[in-house]
Amino acid sequence: MDFSNLSTVKLSEKLAPLADDGYRKRWKAISIERTKRCDGRVSILDKKFCIDVILTLPDGAILTGQEKFRSYPAFKKYLGEATIEFYQDPDIFEKGEFFHLASQFYFYGFSNENETGFLKYYCLDVACLTLALSFKKIPYSFPEPQTLQGKFYCLQL
């Protein structure tokens, strides 16, 4: 399935270079590789493990990341709080993104109104996030109404 024409994909393509700038400044990334396939289809790393980006640090260490770029209307809707897909299909309890996160960090950013920068962003440690949510150590909710396509954790960060 080709996802290249979705508005979320187009927003990601606009904002990814801005995230890359942050990776270079914050972690001194010397290489940034996106896992997106050339044909617009979802890569196996993204589909199975939620890995969108691979960073190489100056000493050769590798960091893998999941990225979520959200629009300005989403910023207003969620009041700048991050959401993570818990169930893809809540009727049959099909596990969503939360259960597949194998990346090391999760970049979650809301664009400004002109889509030229970030109003707010989070860079989360996935292992800490997973353990905290699994053992209910950080507040979250399942805001209503949930979409028909999924059920999402709303993180109160």
C-alpha cells in the first residue's frame, strides 16, 4: 500500500529536516538515515519495530528512533500532549504502536501553524516510557471520543 499522498506523510516530509537539525545539534549525529522505502511503502523496520530513523553518533554508536509529526490543529485538539496508539482496532484488541516500539527514542513534535518549525516537542526514552506506562508510573488517559481506527494513550507530560 502506498501512503505517500497522506497529509501526515507530507507533513513528516516537511518537518523531518527540522528534526534532523535537532539531532545534529543535540546528539552531534553524523549520519541520519530514514527507513522509508523509495516506493512509498512502509519499511519492515517501521512496520514491525516502529523505527523511522537511524542516527549514527560521532563514536559510531547507533540510535534508532520513532517519529511522530503532528499538525497545528492536533496541537490545539490535544493541548500539546502526546498520544501513542494502544490498539489499532479496539473491538478485537489488535495491538498498536505501543506494543511494537523497539526504537530507542521517540520524537513527538507539533508543528507551528505555518509548518516551518515546532511549537512543542518531546524526545522520549522508549524503554523508560514503556516501563512507566506498563506499570502505570506516569499519568495517562484514553480521551473520548476515541477514533474508530484506534485507541490511544494520551500522555500527560
